[in-house]
Amino acid sequence: MMSLNSSFFERSPVTGVSRKQSQALRLSVKRPVVESMLNSNSLPERNLSVSVDSAVKDVNAPVAVEVDRSVAEKPAAAVGGGVEDMYGEDTATEDQYITPWSVSVASGYSLLREPHHNKDLAFTEKERDAHFLRGLLPPVVFSHDLQVKKMMDNIRQYQVPLQRYQAMIDLQARNERLFYKLLIENVEELLPIVYTPTVGEACQKYGSIFKNPQGLFISLKDKGKILEILKNWPQKKIQVIVVTDGERILGLGDLGCQGMGIPVGKLSLYTALGGVRPSACLPITIDVGTNNEKMLNDEFYIGLRQRRATGQEYAELMNEFMSAVKQNYGEKVLIQFEDFANHNAFDLLEKYRTTHLVFNDDIQGTASVVLAGLISALKLVGGSLADHKFLFLGAGEAGTGIAELIALEISKQTNIPLEESRKKVWLVDSKGLIVRSRLDSLQHFKKPWAHDHEPVDKFLDAIKTIRPTVLIGSSGTGQTFTKEVVETMSSLNEKPIILALSNPTSQSECTAEQAYTWSEGRAIFASGSPFGPVEYNGKLYMSGQANNAYIFPGFGLGLIISGAIRVHDDMLLAASEALAEQVTEEHFDNGLIYPPFTNIRKISAHIAAKVAAKAYELGLASRLPQPENLVAYAESCMYSPKYRSYR
């Protein structure tokens, strides 16, 4: 037992507790005790607080836990993170005070190094005294809003996008809530920094800029230990996993282990745009080697230095991973496959869609956002989807995924068989137009698009032969929509719809300026990467961005709030329709077929509500009963980056 001398009773004027008593208290609150409290079913996670007063009475007595019933009985908030949301999340509310001790044993210098709880210069005078921060920070106290203003001023001073990316990642590792408030309030400016196109360069240089681990790395060396590795992750209540094997990063190819930048970036958007709490998100990279010679010869490469595993070895590792995720996190954890190569992406989705809650953003997310743009564009050109003819350049994950969702929507609208609706859609790959005479040599995911037609080798000839009204690029090859291609589309259509979807910007099939100039201002254009406004013949044209970030954050939130156990194609159609509904006449007047990102959280809430409603309709929702107002419920479940008050 520790001796109690006179200095032990020198009390803090703020807490009434002496420094040594507080230190003894912190030492007595061991992590297993805290974790057992947090995992208890009898006490809501958000309402736990350590009773300092009772601990002072007897330092060696068990730590008492108070439950603030006035807080526990409050109803869920309407917008921006509820008092008691569906996660049991301790989101910020002005009238609820918490202490970091209820979550982790941290104060003083350690608290400033804890990104989940650090507030930097926003710690109040009382908080600085209560948690031994005085002297560790400059005397000034900043508001949260002033911190955002200061950080944006700092970031704008960097001229190189990768430097801005690094500044944002450093902020995320230091002060999580400031990072998300910054991103939410400046989403249009910062989205190209934290995700495409800048994240592509970040992945290419990930080995050189790597500082702090931001997710789990699972390699071939870990076979038989994957469940153990998942348990190493500090957060236990995981709702969304984004996983990649790095073989097809954007349009950049095989980046191996350095593809981790993609899951990290995607999950940042799940939180900022969809309101999924950060602690419920887990980025994972599966490292099975790389076939990129540059990476293998790079002394700073951070992954396995071997050629990619394939076949049974690859399948066994992925199967162990999928089984371990389900065993550790349960039936309702969403697993999003990201940037897998075609030959694995389709197989994984097909294999696990009936046993796990899985989603492939490259196949399904891209398809959903493009379909939403097409539904919007029809209001400018007229007719229904069935009245149009679609030609794709690119028949990989994105191309075939978009094509299938278009065909599904046409089938739904017209009540014709899916096989018939597919005949409205044509695809061109590296060997030319996909036709029935090539059937035996086609990969399985291309075979549904092999229609009766004579072979056509050249893309331009395919345009002249098929005479499409909609041209969609998903080739991953830049500048393939040449001047002659755009002029041909313009000669066939009064308002040609041209979507250049490949990322990053360098891989875009054409630029916005090229599309508007070569079509003489008549094209309805959208792209995968952002382009600025274009002036042509005295008129300003605003191009939309067919960014998956419109869909997957709200889609994931909808699955979570409904407790969905499987993803159904009708959910993707519902997400597309919900996004298209957010495009107003004002947006159409500016040439936009997507709404601006400034309202992305409200857009995500509407998408989440439509997805959740479809899950309930299909009998795939496990969270019962169904809320009466799903939009309001989705908003109430969204994570808020507001600072919490520490007592």
C-alpha cells in the first residue's frame, strides 16, 4: 500500500483532487478493467465515467462507475451524431461531459499524443488543469472553428498536391476530430487531396512517405494467423472493412503493398461523407507479392519482395481472411473489395456474396454512380434508358459492372428479360468490339455482352457502326477519346453523352475542355477525375465528376443502419435513383448531372435511407423494427467531429 504524506493532500483548485491522488487513480484504472466496462452489456458505452470522488475516499477501493441517467434517457439527436446512436457511440454533445479515463488511461503528454481525444490548442483552461496539460501547450485557447481556419491556411500554402496529402495524413494521425471537421467543411477542395487523383501518387510513393501504420497488413507469411492479427487491431466494434491486394490501383496498375493508401482514403470518406464513425472502420492490405519490377527493385518498398501468389495459394489466404473476419466481427460487418485485378475481383464477389456482406466499389459502386448520372442526363436529352444505345471503351470491372446495372434498370423499367435489355449495351476491349464470334476466347464476365455482329477491330469504326447515344470510357488509358471520336459522336447526336471515367487525371479518356471544344459545346460530359470550369464561345461549362464517393459512403451507412446481412442488386438501383433525385433544375442549367459535393452528407443520408428501405423490403435487414423516418434516422446515426468536453 502506498504511503500518504502531506503532499498527497495538496488538492487541485479545479478538481478538488490532489495530483498524486489523480496519478494513483490513473494507475489503478487498468486497461482490462476499462475494456471490461466498455464491453459490458449492462452499461451503455457512452455513459461510462470514472467517479473521482469515490476513489478519493479510498484509493485502494474498487473504482466506482457512475451512469448519468439523465443522459442515458435522452432520445437520439436529429442531425449530425446522436446522443445514443445505433453504434452506442460517444459522439460530442455540448451538455455531456466525459473524461478520457473512461476510454483510455491517458492524460498530460500522452493525451496530446492520442488522436482520438487530442484537441491541441482547443483544450480549455479547466481541461488543462484537470488533465495536467498546463505548460505542455502555449497559453492561447483556440476554438474548433479557428483551428479549421488555421489548418486550411497552412494547407493552401503547399503548392504540391502530395505535400497537401501528407499534411492531411499527419493531421489525421494527430487530431482525428479536427481532420474530419476540416474535410467535411471543405470537401470540394480537399476531396481531390485525400482521394483521387492525389492518392494515386501517394500510393506510388507510399514506401517513402510511410510514417505511421493506419491499418492492418496481412501477408502470405501470416497464413494460419489471420484471426490473431485481426485481434491485434485496438478497435473491436468494426462495421466496415476496405481491403485491397494492390494489384490494380486506380489506373496505375500493380502497386503491391503500397496500395494501402486506397483503403485508408476510402474509409476517411466513409466517415466524412457517410458519417460512419472512424473507430468502426478498418483498412486492410493483403500482401501476396507484386509483379511490379520497379517496386521489387526499390530499396524503400515496404511489402513482400516476391512475385504475386496465384491459384490455390491465393485462394486459401483469401478464404482464411474472409472466415477470420466473420468469426471476429460477425455477420454484419461490410467487406468492401477495392482495386483487385479483374480475374480476382469478379471471382471474389461471386464466391462470397451469398455468405458475407460484401461490396466491390470498382464493379458495383462505379456502376451505381454512373447509372445515377445517366438517369439525370436523360432529363437533358429526353427519352428513357431503353431508348438509348450505350458503347463502352473498356470491358473490365468498371465497364461490365456499369453495363450490367444499366441493363438491370432497363429490365426493371420495361419488364423485358435481362438478356434482351443487355442488347442495348455494347463493349469494346483491347481486341475490338465484343461479339458472339469471339465467345470461346472471352473471359467469363465479358460473355454476356457478346452480341450478334460482325467483328470490328477499331474503336472509331465501332462508333460509326453501333451509332451510340452514350459513350462511356472505363479503359484506364488516357486520351483514347480523340478529337475524331468526339466529333463522330457529335455528328450522330445533338447532345452526345460522354463519360470519361478513368482515374487518375492522367488516365482520363479526354479532358472536359476537349469534350466541350470538339463537340462545339453540345456534349453532356462527366469524368472520373475532377476538371475545372471550361469557357467555350463565351459560355461557361461546369462538368460533373462521376465520383464513387457519391455512392459508397451513403450505401455503407444504409447497410449499417438497417443491419443488412447481404447486398442485393436492387439496393444499388435504389442508391442510383436516390442520387439522381438530388440533382435540381439549377444544377441542370449549369450543365451538371451530379449535385455539388457541398451537400454530400445530406445526399448520403438520402441514399442510406433508400438502401435501408430496400433492405427492409427484401427481408435482408436485421435491425428491427424499421424506423418510421429513415432519412432522419440516418442523419441521427452520423458521426459528428465536434469536440467532446473533458471534466
